[in-house]
Amino acid sequence: MQKCVECGGKIHTIKDRPYHYDESGLDVVLYGITQFQCEDCGEDYVSLPNVERLHRAIGGFICSQRKALLTPAEIIFLRKDLHLKSKELAALLGVRPETVSRWERGKESIGETQDRLLRSIYMNYASEKANNVIYHGVVQMFTDLPRERTKIKTPQAIELNPSDWLGPEMELCR
């Protein structure tokens, strides 16, 4: 029997409740994730297998499915998953560190060119980490991005099932 680390109470398993992965800094909903809850104090626990691949799936979804310019939270997520400091991302994108800071604080929108470049860098990085191509049709992905993206409203939630990141070979959105 598992015991709660907070109070020592009995923990029961929850298998059918969506998990809101707030730790990502984004609105991500995961399905099919085993969760635990203490019967005494109500403390919640979750079992997330292969967080690295989960982050690749989230990043790949952002880069390939979001048609609007990247939001501050999405920029932060991609930067952190690239293991870059703001200053390093600025150098990589050819902008000043203050510019990245303004993007991440929502004081200024990321530019069209930098948005496309960040997506491209991330997808290349994710493919390297996966040791295979995880997105086919990257040229089409960029071709499909409209020019006037500042006017596009994007739904906030990213919804993923375990098969989206735990399958034998992760392959993102074709």
C-alpha cells in the first residue's frame, strides 16, 4: 500500500480523469495519465512517463499546429525546452536580449521572421533528440502559415494522449 508523503494517509489511484499539465507553463491537458490522491489530506500526485518526449510532443504541436504568432508562454516553453537562457536565444535569433524579454513578458509580439526561425530551430532540435524525423512536411508547415498572423486567435488548450508521446517512434502531426 502506498502512503502519502505529506500525511502518511492511504493513496488511491485515479485513471479516468484528464490531467492539466500546468508544470509546462501552458494549457496542456493529458488523457490516460495515472494519478493518485491521498484519501486523508487530498494531496494529488501524478505519474508522467518520459517527460522529455512529452515536451517534444508539446513543442512539436506548438510549432506545427499553432497558426498565430507564438505567444509569450509558448516562446518561454520552446526556449526552456531548447535549454537556452534568454540571452542565448536572442543571439540565436539575431535580436537583442531585451527583445526576447519583451516577447516573453507580452510587451511586444515576436516578429514574423523570428517566429518562423524559432519554430524551425525547435523542430530541428526535436528531430535530433528523437534521433529521427518527427515531422514530415516542414516546408509545407511554413508555407501554410498565413502572413497576417497577429489577427489570429488561437485556442489555448493542447490536448494529448499517451500515444502522442509514448509510442515506439514519436512522429508529430503530418
